[in-house]
Amino acid sequence: MNYLRELKINPKKSFFLFGPRQVGKSTLLRNLFHPKESLYYNFLLNSEYMNHASDPNLFRNQVIHRHKNQKFIIVDEVQRLPSLLNEVHYLLEESKNPPIFCLSGSSARKLKKGEANLLAGRALTYKMFPLSHREIGEDFNLIQAISYGTLPAVYTNPDLAKETLRSYAETYIQEEIKAEALVRNLQGFVSFLKLAAIHNGEILNFANIARETGNSQPTIKEYFQILIDTLLGNFLMPYSKSFRRRLVAHPKFYFFDIGVKRALEQSLSLEIQSKTESFGRNFEHFLILEIIKYNHYYSLDLDLSFYRTNSGAEVDLIIQKPDSSLLAIEIKANEKPNLASVKGLWSFKELEPNARMICACLTTKRYQEKDVLFLPWQELFELL
């Protein structure tokens, strides 16, 4: 099924499109740019990669002498050949009527680490994620989404979900890590990946993870940075009025897709059932990912964090808007949570009296108790 994606790309200016493998980047580009108007390169193909790696001038030559109807130059997995961006820069600067370059990749790490030419001011940057519930529309199934995630190939083929996700996890290790030589100790990284998945959504203790995997703390922090740079997840930082305090506090880490997380922690054989602890954890993970997608796709500039005190009071998500207004959000995977289940909101209210207190849950109708608004999780996006 070809879903209408929420990401809107301006086809009048060159751009980077980053996102993990199989989130639908190639499909989006095919839908956006007609094949007769496009010159297409795929550097996942070894033959194409080797041709251009061995002849740096080939790309420039082909672009200059392309067919006059080919207004768009699409390059998939551009991070495999970072030097190509110098040619793109030259063509943008020196051509009388330069084409639109569409530069897609599953990782920005090699570009950043190699100090590649990122075309500052000459190309926009977009980020793409797995399917959102809004993109899936009437076909959306919450149990399916929190059991196997929303990668398009997984969501549209539920009978093959487990096999596809296991293969994805293995392919990531082989292609993104081993092939690109991102780590020296591949086995140590594999052990780290499973622990990172098991501790998904928890406050990270780098020392404990280092001890359990036999690595140093600096190595563990570098491994998490690899996951972020290869777009496999994001840190969620603790809320603090002091930005300096936020930088030194322990974050949470969320993988970009629940299905991939479950494949990495080797829990796909366990069925997710409603009203269980695993259902609640995965629902929280799902909703935070949905908000991250929404924030990026609509350029809302929301600052996302979580709140926790030394005494254990916690709020799942704090959203600060550009106007500095605050939403304190508890996420509950049941139909009628009560005030006793959202006690962390009152703790945050003492710190930030003007914050709006919300519980996003599985209720079908809004209701309010004291100052807390309980609402269907789907309606949360209307408040952003």
C-alpha cells in the first residue's frame, strides 16, 4: 500500500533526505519525481558505487551531459561516497541552470565524521521516520503498531513481521556497522545493542551498561552516539530550567521503531497483550515516537524532555513550545486512569505552576479531574 506521507518536500531546492533503512525514502522520491525527469544513482549497488569511487569525475561528467529533461539528480545512500558532495557543490555553483539534487541517506555519521561538504545554505535537510498513525489512517491498529512497529514493509505484511524485523536487525549490524567500520569490536557492539534495547525508555546508567557489556563508559557513550548518528534512535533529556544541568544529567534513549527495538532485545516471540506491563511500556514508546515525528514533519520547534526528581516523582513527557508554554504529559495505557496514577504531574506543577497537566490515555472521551485533562491519545496532537 502506498501511504500519503506527512513529510512535505520543497521540490524547487536541493535537499538531503535522511532516515533509517526501509522507512520509505526511495518510495517518497519516486512518487515526488517522475523517472523521465530524473537521473538516478543508488550507491547501495556495489557496481555503481565502485564506478564512481574509482572515477571521481564520472558523476560531474554524467550530470553535465544528462538529457535536457532530467531536472532532478537523485542520489541514494550518498553517505557511502562523501567526496561526491564536492562535485554537487561545484555543479550548483558553476552551472547556469543547475539541477535539483535529491541526496538521500540512511546515516549522516560518515558525512559528519569525514567533514564532508554539507552544502551549507545550498541544500535543505529533511528527516524521515517509519509510518505515523496519521499516515496509516483507517488501517491503523494499535496492538500491531506497538508489537511490530510501523516500518512500511513490516506494517503492510504482518504475517512476515517477525522474520522481516529479525532480518532488519541483522542487516543493520552487517551493513551499517561492519561494512562502514564504525566500531572496532563488533561483538561488543552486538552485546551493547541488546542491552540498549532492553533499557529502552529508562534513565540510562552508562556505568552499569559498561560493566554488563565489558566496555568502558566512554565506549558506551560512543555506541549510543553511533545509534543517534545512524538515525536508530534519540536521547530524551531530563527537564531542567538550567540548560547546563540538563547537559550533565542522565538521559533516556528511545529506538526509532518499536519493532526494531523488540528484534534487538530478542522479544518478538512474546505476544503483547493489553493491560500488561509490556503493553504500557510499548504504548509510552509509541506515543513519544509519534510526537517526535509530528514535531519534525511540521517544524513545530517543540523541546521534548522528561521530568524526574530524586524522590522518584516522574512525568513521561514535558513539551515546551516556542512561546515557552509547557505541557506536562503522563502516558497511560488504560481507559480510565485516575488522579492517583498521575501523581508526578503535581510534583511538576510545584516547579512550573503555569504548566498544563495532561494524561494521554486509551479513553474514548475527554474528561477532567481537578486540573488534569484526561484525553484520547489521538487528540494530544491538537494541543501541539
